[in-house]
Amino acid sequence: MKILRQEIRILLVAAALCATATAHAQDAATGAIAGTLYDSSGAVITKASIDVLNEQTHLSRSVSVDARGDFRLPYLSPGTYSVLVQADGFDHGAKRGIPVIVGEVTSVSFHLPPGKVDIVVDVDVTQPQTTSLGRVVDESTIKALPLANRNYTQILALSPGVVVEIPNAASLGRNNQNVSANGGGTTVNNFQFNGIDANNLSQNSASGYQSEVGLAIPAPDVIQEFNVQTGGYDAAYGRGSGANVDVISKSGTNQIHGSLWEFFRNDMLNANDFFAKMNAQPRPVLKQNQFGGTLGGPIRHNKTFFFFGYQGTTQRDGDASGSLQTAILPQLTSDRSAATLGAQFCPANYPGNPGYLTSAGGTQIACDGSNINPVALALLNYKTSGGKYAIPSPQTLLPSTDSQIPIGESTFSIPAQYREDQFTVNLDQAMSPVNQLSGRFFYSRAPTTVAFAGSGPNIPGWGTSELDQNTMFVLSDTHAFHASLINIARLGYMRFDGFNKVQQPIAAASIGIATPGPLPEIPGIAVNGLFTIGTPGQPIYWQNTNTYVWQDTISFTHGRHSLRAGIEFKRHQVDVNVPFVEDGFLSINTFADLLLGESAAQNGGAFSNVFSATASSGIFPKYERYTDYAGFAEDDIKISQRLTVNAGIRYEIFGAPSEIQGRLPTFDPTIATAAVPDDGSLSGFVMPANYKGPLPGGAIRSGTRGLWSTPYTDISPRLGFSLRLSEQHHLLLRSGYGIYYNRTSGDVAETTVAQPPYAFDQFQAGAANAAATLQQPYVPALPPAASFPLFLPRVPGGGLFLAEVWPRLRDSYVQQYNLNLQYGLGHSTLFEVGYVGSASTHLTGQTEFNQALLASPSNPVNGATTNTVENVVQRLPFEGIAPGSYIVKTAFSAAYNSLQTSVTQRLSHGLEFLGSYTWSKELNVTSDSGALSNFELGFVTNDQTNPRQARGLGNFDRANRGVLSLTYALPRPALQMALARQLLSGWGFSIVAVAESGTPLVITDMRAGSIYGNIAGFSRAECTGAPLKASGSTFSLLQGYFDSAAFTTAPIVGGDPNSTLFGNCGVGNIRGPAQRNIDFAATRTFPVKELGNLQFRAEFFNMTNTANFGNPSTELSSSSFGFITNTTTNPRIVQFALKYSY
């Protein structure tokens, strides 16, 4: 105990001198073996040699123990190794089958006797060499578990501290999972492929969106293993503060090995979608085949090895989000004449029911239909080429209420088409006993056709054709200059190609609506709470991202120190053409507003019936460039046999984006004048240093090519320790603290895609859009594209809409801290319990910088002494800029605290499992029910000048989450009868079970906060104090999740019901439905003499056919407020597979 107290004192002194932390690991693509030699009495042996041999390739390395009896072999390729120990006066020690795991140190200790007696080898189940949080998933687990889309990112959710939607097995294509690790967003994770950055900088998340291509996903059969570190990793890792995932592909060995497989799905085997069944629709089409093979082996034994893999996927899927939609529709019939529509929807026929009223006030629908807008009439009567109404009648009629028009529900399933071909080619060459060269190549091509484009339409007709391509190449050189001095150099290249073409079935001229530019299609039209048609954007958009990487890392072991240091250089090219709302987009509050479609002057109300209109014009292609640098130093210090300290520091430079032609303008409110002269002003507009054109008066040129000034202060100290609390090595205390900086994604730069002088984004809402009609929704007209570049000045009474980026943006960072206790039971079972927390600073988010000020007689604003919707423009802080204009800033914070527990059973007697439970709480100020969470651009709700009032539970908060993954191979029965043995041999099963809380919701009311002029949808509703959720099961609340008594209209100012304050509802004070799911697989393996084995596999995704309902509509003014119209997971889906391995 005296020794233990001394070690604790050392630990406390170290923590006091360096309040930093880390987890210990090796390298993004390698592992290590470390340990200690003892004699039979427990004394250390100080003179001995250690030889390790890769059992697959026969490549070897040697090292001597040090004066403390310790040895360490870093930068070993993942695989299984034999370790041979030779010491004078002692028997030789040897151990086969020791695993080397990527990013981990395998701890092995030898107890050598002096004579020919048994040698004790202790492979530690605890992790005394590391303080990182997470675990390694090996090849056998990847192959055994039922993966909904054979996608390794679905395994990330097994770790404690990770929050993710339950994978939907019906998803189209790869179905990459966006995970949140320890409270971090989905854009701060770092994925690596054989040691090289594999992220698409454009979006920074695993999944793709439109032309932003997601992660490349190699088939499970070409992955050797991957390491998931959820936090506390050491200074060798950077770029983000979330999960760090290292994926290692297979290599060839001295033996020929390979596999062939076919995975098969057919909808005849499946259950029906919940809402399709409820609306009497047939089971959605789902036909899928995944097939492929691998082959690996030697070209020259012990020298040159190859590995090749191919997988093809074909899919017809009517159950994916791009194929399956449920829409709320007005109860339209086949008679859509003006007279019938008038009689059906005029409020005079339904007194006391506010659902029939327009939101604009004033004129209402006449009962004879005489004032129904011709554009609305033409749209409702438009039939597609198949002879069906573009806006269909509902399949199922919902019960009538006294607060809305008669509505119904329809579920549409139109099979999407998906095809992917992917190729893996790996080569390894032993140049000499001390030098190894490796090459890794991956390519995939995936054309797709979907019926519902992006997150836009929810009725058929507006689909997309897409093409996604991924290319990855890594070349690495490992050189051992000495047994204790190892160097790894890598070159890498990643490319993401995305192309989208949108289907547009209705020409604007055919229904009489004007377009904002030369494109002939109708704009997107969304009727709040009902249907959405059209797609804002352009028929064709594309994006290409190239990333070039060079890195060099060196490892030096001396005495009690294991030193590592490295440098890295990255160059990113993001070429993008995403025209922002060039087709236009209209938001209409109610179906009555659609039918009337008049301006404020025509209807006599405060607003147009077209509540908001968005459109853009200009030059949209951009060619962005980013340059990143990083360096680190790490020292893993073995203070004693019980105490190991990991200390490191990392320095990163994340270059601000620049554009090769200077097309990244911005607006700086801190230098802009509040008022402008009658002839206008360009005050506040900033052009990058490489802008080549002349600058008109008022605009300035910045001192940098970047959109913001590159930060140079990203220093990340880290410190961690592991302390053995028992002599028997069973109990281990680990802790760490560290700072982690986040790489800002390209989506931040693309916020400015439609800003002057290269483009113009016109967004008019509420009173600012009062002149709009359905015939001409864009008032004033936009400048033609040929007129750009065009500097548009701020003018008095003008409404220039700006979406900008703060020119002094900083890199966000996270302080992580953890305390973890491990207990090893035997050599295969590990219990863990610990606290994990984090504090995030300078997070990215968006605020509206031109929120209208409140006036009073004692405090007039620009001459205004009252607050009405009509004088919003007069009360704006910046004249000539539209209300709702917003800016991206890094001025936000978040906090996360959790209790994390797990039980890990390593493979023993055919059984392997991981059970984990997390109890956590995440708080931030930019939660918006997930609306923009994937793009790190969440909005603050309510008062934009006081973000703290929006603090509440974050989008990724799931208070309780439990996961169990298990595989079991039944033992071969000891039966006398050969036939019985054959029938009962070779069986195995695996299971993944998840149960988790629902996500927090934010109840909004687009009618609230109108006197501030904010963007509709980001003002919270008014709560009465009654319980928010209605009583009953989720199933019973599908048409009413919330208690209507809990909400009321927002407070009004004066006597005008349209002049409203913000609501008082909190952020995240109610949750959506909880989720639970069980996936199950059963296998039977048949030996094929000496030629390998054949495995039959049956998988059941959502085995219990549980309906996991999505979140309800949270917009109080919506006709579908509180309605749940979708499930987040698939119904039961059955998949069969046949696989031959040799």
C-alpha cells in the first residue's frame, strides 16, 4: 500500500503540472505489443530478447527488454502474432495467436521458470497501456453480426456514449450512420482508411446529402478490423472531437484465401410498412442482391502479397425514405371545379372552425368559389402523364375536428433503383527485413434513381437521378531504423464525385405561375402541415472533392519512455455547383391561403397569402481550396509496473476556405453603418484579397484570400493515466483530460453560395412579402443571371437578404474528461463503469443579425414608437437588409455529462458479446428538432440577441440508451450417431438489440415573434403550463401526440393579432417516441472437406416487427401539428445469404 500511495502522489503532481489528457494508442493503421518479463518469483528479468512473427505473412521483428524488464514493439500491422522470449538461465517462452489490434497496445507478460516447467503467459483483458474510450471490432465480429446494409458504420452504435438512429434496413444504398459520440455533433467525427483521412470535407459527416457524397463503405469481407475510439484518444489523432474510426482493409498472406457470397432479399418475405398497411396499401417492393468475392495470397512467399475484393449491389426499394412517403392531404375529390372547392372549403359554411381561415386575414374563400386563384385551380386539376392528379386525393380519411379542414392520409411507395460496384486492390511488399511497402486502393460507383428528391416533396413526381463515386488510395512505407526506432510515411488521395439531376414534371407556364428566372419549371410549393411539391434548386447540380494527404510518424522507445511524433499535410479541393433555390420556393401557411393566393393589397390583410418566397439568381459554381497542417508529440511513460502516464500535445492549422477566383464574399456587421443614404451603400461588404475586379465605393477588400482569418492558436494538450489497483492485475483505474479542435466543414463556406456580387438570394417573408401573389410570387423581380457579378447596394426600405459567415470565425474546441474503472474477470471478461463529460466552446451555429428592435415612446427606433408587423423594416438595426438575414458564427457552447457502463466478453467457448448502457444529458443553444443538425448550422430559436435563452436539451440527447450485441457458435455435440452430429453441428447465431429514449423536441409557431421579423419556424410556441404530451400510448397518439390544452396563441402587441411576441415554450422539454429494435441472424456452416466451408445465413431485421414511430410535427400552426406520419425503422425484413470461404 505504501508503494501505491507513492504512485498516487506522483499521479497528483503530474495532474497539477499538466492539466491535460489523452488516450494512448499507436497509429491510425497499426497496433503494438508491450509487456514485462518476470521470473517465477515475480522479479523482473532485465536481459532477454523478444521476437515477434506475423503468423500470416511470416514478417518478424525483434527487440530487447530494458532495465525494468519491459519490452515494446510499436507499429505492427494488425493480425495475429507469435511471441518468442529468450533469456539466459531461463527456459524459452513462446505464445501463439496474440492479437495485434489497430490503434491498441496488446499487453502480454511472461513468467519464465528456470527449468523445463510450464511457462505462464498473461494476456491482460484490461487496458493498462491506454486511456482511450472505445473498442476494436475484428473481422469475425464484422462478419457475424446482422448488419442492415452490410455497412460497418452500423457497428459504431454498439459502444457506450454513442447516440444514433436505429439503422433502417430498408434504406436505399449504403445507409451510412451519422453518430454522435459523447455529446459531439455528427460533423466532428474522424474516419480514416488505412491511416489516411477518409472524410468528405464538404459535409464532414458519414452520410451524403444530394451531391455531397458520403463515406466510402468497403464490403465487410475486405475489412480486417476497425477501431472505434469514442473519446480520450491521444495526440496522434485530431481533426475532430467526436468518434475516431480507423478502418483497416485486409492484406494477402502466405496462404491463398478468399470467399464468394450472395445476400438476397425479396419483399415476399417481409412484413408491411406500418403506414402502408394502415392506408390499405400493399407491401412496398424490396428486391436486393449483394454479391461478390475476395482473393488473397502470396506473389512471392514471405515477400510480396496481394488481396482483391469486389462487391456488387442491385436494389429495387419501395420502402426507403426516397421511395416511401406519407402525406397529409385535404379531402379533395375528383370534382375539383371552383364551385365544388368553394363549397367544400369556404369558412362561411363552417363557422367557428379556424382551419378554414387564411392566415393572412382579410378576404376569405367565397362559397361559390368565385375568388379561387386560377393558379391554384390549375395546380389542383393538373394531371401527370399517367393521367393521375399531381396532388392526389387522400387514400384514407381522418376523423374531422373543429379546428381544421377535413384531411386524409396517403402513403406512396415508388421503388427506387440502386446499383453499386466496388473494387478493392491491396499490395504488400517486404523490401527488406526492416522495410515494408503497402498500397491500398478502393473505388466504388453507385448510380441511383429515387422518386422523392432530397427532403423536399412528399407526393410523387419530383425525383432525382444521382451518381456517387468514391476513390481512395494509400501508399505507406514502414522502416525500422533500429529495434526501438520505427518510422511510417504515408501518401493518400481521396476523391468524392456527386452528380444529381432533378425530375420536374410541371411547367410553370402550364398553370400560370411566374418563375424567378429562365428555368421553366414550377417553384417548390409547401403548404404548411400538408403537401410539398417541386424541388428548389436547379435540374442539375454537382460536387467534387479531392483530398491529398502526406504524413510521417516516428516512434522511439527508450527506458520507461515510448515516444511518438508526427507531422501531416492536407490539401482539399471542393468544386461545387449547387444553385440555391434557382427554381424558387414558396411557403404557404394554410390550404385556404393556397386557394386564395392574393397579395396583402388584394386580400385586405397584413400579409400576402404567399407567406414567403425564396429565389436566387447568379453565378453559382465555386472552386474552394483548403490547406491543413498538423503536428504532434506523445510520450507514454511507464512510471512503474502499476502506473502508466500518457502525455502529449498536438498543434493544428485548419486553413480557412478560399476560392480560386475570389468568389467568397461576406458581410461584416461590425463595420457596416446602420443607416444608408438614399442612393444606397455597400457599407459592410467584404471581398477576399484575390478578388480581381474593381471595388465600388463602400465595399472593401480583406487582407486574406480566405472567407475568414485562419486561426493559428489550435494547441491541444492531453494527459491520461492508468493505475493498477490490485496486484493480480484485475482492477484498473483510468482517467484522461484533453482539448480537441474541430475542422469546420465546407457547408459553412457554401452558406454564401447565393450572395452578392456573384449571386443574389431573395428571401421575403411576412410583411416583406406582402406584394406576392400566386401569379407573381417574386416581387421585385430578380436580376438576370447574365448581369452578375453585380454589386447590389443597401437602399432605404430595401430588403437585401444576406446569408453570411463571420469573418473572424474560430475553430470550435471541446474539453473532454473521463474517469473509468475496469475489472477483468479471467482472461476474457471485462467490466467497465465510468464518468465521461465534455464542454464545447466556439461551436458553429447561425443567428439572425438584423432582428427588429423593440420601440417605445421613451426609446424610439428610427422614428418608430410602436411595434407592429407593418413597421418591422423601420425598426431594423441595419437599413436596407432584409429581416431574417443570418450569419454563421462560432459563438455557441454545449455541455455533456454521462454515466457509461459496459460488459465485454471476448471470444471464449464460442461466445462473444458486448453489452453497454449510457445515461447522459447534452445541453446546447442551437437545437431545432434536428432540422439542420447534420450540417453544424443549427439556428438559435426566439431572441437572436440572447442565445442563452435557447439553452436546452440538444438534438443528440437520448437520456437512456442500452445496446447488446452477441454472437455464439454452438459447440459440436458429442453424439454417437454420425448423422445426428452432422445435423446439430455448425450452428451459430448473433443478435443486436437496442433500446433508447426519444429525442428532444422544440415546439415552434411560425406566427410567433412576428414583430421581430425573424425567419418563420424558429420562434417557439406559447405554452400554458399544462402537460405537453397527451395521455396514452404512442400508437393511440398518431393523430395527436400533444395535448392541445398545453398551447395557446403567442402574446400579441397592441390590438393587432398578427403582431406577436415570442412564445415561452422551452427547448427540449418533451421527447419524441422511444425506440427499440432486435436484429437476429442464424447461421449453419458446412465444412467442404479440405477446400474451406460453406455457410448458409438467415437474417431478420426488426425481428419482432416493432413499429418505431418518428417524431410528430412540431409546428403549432400546421394542420398536421402533433401528427406522426412515418416510422424511423423498417418493418421485419428477411435476408438470406450463402457464402463460401476457403
